Amino acid sequence: MKKYYFPVVSSLLLLFSFVAFSDNLITDIDQPSNSDPKFIVHGLFMFAWFGTFAAQTYFILRKKFNTHMKWGRIGFILAIGVFVSTLYVFIAVYKGWGSMEPFVRANRLLMLSFATFILLAYVYRRNAVKHKRFVFWAIALPIEPIMGRVSDILQVENWVLFYILVWHILMASFFVYDWQTLKRIHPISWIGLAWFYVAWAISLYT
């Protein structure tokens, strides 16, 4: 099963993103955000990024390593676009830290880890053990907007519990993957988990 872990996770996250924004794409295409350039650009970068991430896992599964490396450069550029467009949305929509709900504050902090982990993934691109773990935590931590939209579409009443379950199932699955592949939990995984809790503590109590 460990062989298929990343293809399965990447496919599920891509599916989640399509479900999350299905109103923009299918059911409510006339909504204001669909004509707002900052949201259009951000959305295009996000879908391209998740699609590239999913494709990359299948390249590895098929042992197409040269293709994986070529698309990795494209993915890195897309990741920069995701971060910059997200940062612009934050600046344009929210006027200061105090105006944000705690989950928005957490998402802003976790987007910083996205940028940091993606940069480290690129730096350590020739070290498969570190590279894949940096990529995982870069993606797993800032998925709150996707979960928020999915919980709305599915009409989940207790969205806090939904967030907790999805995040911790995802992170627990990676700890299991760590153990299956390394017989230990990699330090990068501990760092990713610790930063998750630190970011939420800062967001809730400041």
C-alpha cells in the first residue's frame, strides 16, 4: 500500500478541491468571485498546482523519473504563483490581523509554511526521503479553504470537528507511511505536526 500512498492522497486532495469549488465551476458560475481577477488567478494557480502534484505522484509510480524532474520545475513555478496570489487575496480582503477569524489567521501562518516547505523541497529535490516529506507537509497544512468549502457543500453542521478529523486523519496516515517506509517517524514529520499546533495556538490566542 505504501507504493500507492502519494497517488491516492494526491488524487483525493485534487477531488476535494474540485468538490470545494464545484459551485464556481458548475452550479453557480455567475457568482461575483467568478468575475474577480484576483480570485480567478488564484483559482487557476491552485488547480494547476494540485493537478501537477497528482501527476507527479503518478510519474514516480510509473518510474518516469526524468518526466517527474521536468514537471517539478513547472510545479515549483506554480507553487510560487499559489503563494503570491494567496498573499494578494489576504491583503486585498482582510485589513490586518485583528480583522481575521482564527481559522483565517491559521491559514495565513500555514501558507508561510507552504512557501518554506516548497522551497526546501526544491533545495532537497535530489534527496527523495526529505523531498517527498517537505512536499507533503507543504500541501497538507494549508488546506483549510478546501475543507471549509467542502463542509459547506456537504452541509456539515460541526465544521470544527470536520476540520479536526480530516486534518488528523491525513497527518496520521503520513505517520503510518513514515513508519512503513522508515520504521520511524521522520524529524520533518514531527516538525510539520509541531508547527501545525503552534500556528493554531497563535491564531486562537493572539
